[in-house]
Amino acid sequence: IVASGEDTHLFASDVRVEKPTEYGVIVDTRAHARLERVRVRGGKHSALSIESQATAHIQDADIANAGEAGIQAHAATATVVGGAVVASGIAALLARAKGRVRMTGTRLERSAQALVVVRDGAEATLEDCTLSRANLAGIDVGDAGSRAVARKCRVDGVRGSGVFVAQGTASLADCAVSNAQDDLVTVREGGRVSVSGCELSGAR
């Protein structure tokens, strides 16, 4: 599914996208989309890609086995409510190029790299989300101007760092970070992290 161009509007509900070659759904070039209970399986790149000043509201998505990102916001705005993103090649959520993402009540699980990656001045705000099992990090913030905010989230079972911040900023409030094989929170290279009311446990 592709929605592109200013004043273009897409509404999709209860749709299954099976084994796309490149992407499952693309919304770009100032288009607007509302996606409800959309299921995507596979794809070489991203299952859902919001790009080029587009906006999308994503409700109860069911995403698995994306080659790169389950949901990508590239210079675009996305609101994600509920649903699950499982088994991604790079990240369950990838925010880049000043993209803005607000995610509430979503389960992110099993990523070959990190579960949430924020780059190039992007911002991701997570609330009541569960992040579990990644090879490198639960939340990975890099590059000056990039920012992640997590409230009432749980990060568990990461082989690397639960939260890794280099040059960007992160704010953790009332979160639980547990069972990381490296650090629970790693701050490097000018990164800045605020931790308030959190429970940190089980670092190797």
C-alpha cells in the first residue's frame, strides 16, 4: 500500500499484507494515513514507513519479520497506539531525520539490533510500552539533537545495554530496566540522561 502526495488520505483497517518484497505500507510526501489493525509480515525494508512530512495514526498494528524496521518515521510524524512489533532486523521503531513518534501501550520484542533507535535529530516518546529481547539495546539514542522520552515503560532481557545514549538525550520516568547483559543505562560521548522514579535491576 502506498499513499503519496499532499491532500492524499488513506484509511485502512483489518488489512493483511503478506510477504511484501520491499515495504508493507508507505505514507509519504505530506500524505495522511489512519491504519487500524493492519497486519504486515515480512519485507526487505520497513513494514510501515512514514516519510517526507507525512503523518500517520497507527492503531493496534500487528507487525513481524521486517528486514529493517517494523515502523520507520523519516522526516515525518507518527502516533502509535497499542499493537505489537516483533522480530525486526534493525529496530522495532526507527525514528530518523527529525521524525516525531509518540507510542503508547505497544509491545516491542526481538530485534537483531535495538528495539527503539532514534537518529538525526528525531524524537520518540514512549508511554506504557514493553520492550524485550534485543541484541544491542532496548533504547538507542545517537546524534546531537536526537531525543527519547520513556514513561512507565519496561525494558527487559537485552544482550547489550537497556538504554544507550551517545550525543543525544533521554529521559526515563517511572520505568523498569532489568536483565541487561551489559549496562542497564549507558551514557557516552556527550549524551545526557535523566532518570527519575525508575527501578534498575539485574545487570550482569
